[in-house]
Amino acid sequence: MTSPKLARLEALRRQLMTEAVLGPASAVAALGAPAIDAALPWHGLPCGAVHEVAGSALDGAATGFCSVLLARLAADGRSVLWVCPQDDLYGPGLVRFGLAAERLILVRAHRPAEILWVIEEALRCRGLAAVLGEVDALSLAAARRLQLAARKSGVTALLLRHGAKAPVTTAVTRWHVATAPGPKQEANLAPRWRVDLVRCRGLLHGEEGYVSRWHVAWEADRLAVAPDLRDRQALAAPRRMAR
């Protein structure tokens, strides 16, 4: 059992972590999956920061996961803006993951420089809950500008990257999402993903190259850790950084 002293120290650690990462609008959006929220130092996704989601453009897993995140971020009633190079988003699919059409603003931009410009400008609009941009090439200087804009306004930035090689070192969290097979009797009716938390500020990744890993399913309008993997000891708790 955790002693009151250790509990206070843990609460203080989380407070310091939140203040170090978040801007003036120190809000946190819960993902709705207790196992994932508990693994994050803030018990959810920090708002007013840059987060990166990577995955193949062929299976749509990363796009679906981003839709779930946007829906969580827009739970306060504000809209979200999605910047994409092509008109290939499937509206009913986004709605299935909880992202209401009336809360979504789509902007089409062809060149990477245009996409980054739209993201940076939109992050200055406090009326938005989040801005998602589909980007592959991203310099460290551009990433820092996005982080500064998000921190100042409190608007969250999501970067959806398909096959990008260069890491974004300023991202507070970095995720890799891929389609995972479901039980045969389910006939894969419920979308299932393997979600890797590749980087998280304040946590160390293991020798496998990720902080934590979950197999999740989108069931009954919520994100749930797949029952067959929820209690496996192989998915150890993430290790804390010494500093």
C-alpha cells in the first residue's frame, strides 16, 4: 500500500511534470483507456503541446487513432482543424471514432511548407481544441515553432506522419500505431490496433525501443485495452527517468 508521504511525492512529481510541459492552459485530455492514461505522467494527453502519431498510410490505423484523440480533445465543444494534402478522408469512418462532423474543419494544402504554415497559424487560434497536420518532412526549427505556438495558446498539435524517417525531438509524446489482428470469432468487426508509446517526456523506453505497448480495440464508442493482453506481465510498467 502506498504511504501518504509517497502519495504526496507522486502528486508533486506529476505537478512539476505538468508545469514543465504545459503552457498557461494546463489541461489534460484523458484517452478514456485507464491502462493508457495511467501510464502517462499526466494521466492523459497534455494539451497545448505537440504530439506525433506515425503509421502506415495503407491500413488506416494511425488515422483512426488520431480521430479518437481529436474527439477526446474536442470534448469541450470546440472544433478541431485537420490539414491534409488530399481529399481522401472518409467522413463516416471519422464519425465512427467519435469525431463529429460539425466539429471538424478540413483544410487542403498540397506542399509541405503550406501545411506547416496552416498548422502554425491555426495553433494561434484559441477557439480551436486541436490542429492535426499530415506531415512527413519536418525540421527541428519548424517543430520548435509549432511547440511554442501550441504552448502559448493552449491548442494541441497532432502530427500524423506516414513513413517519416526523421524524428521530431520536440514532441511531448510519440506514438506508432498499426493494425492488430482480433480474435477469429470476432471476424475483426471491431478495429484493433497495436499502439506503441515510442517516446514520452519524463519516461524511459526499454530495450525493445518503446516506453509501453498495448493492443487496443475500439468497442462501444470507447478505446479499450484488448482483454487478452491487458494482464500480461510482458507489458511492464514504463520506467521513470531519473531527471
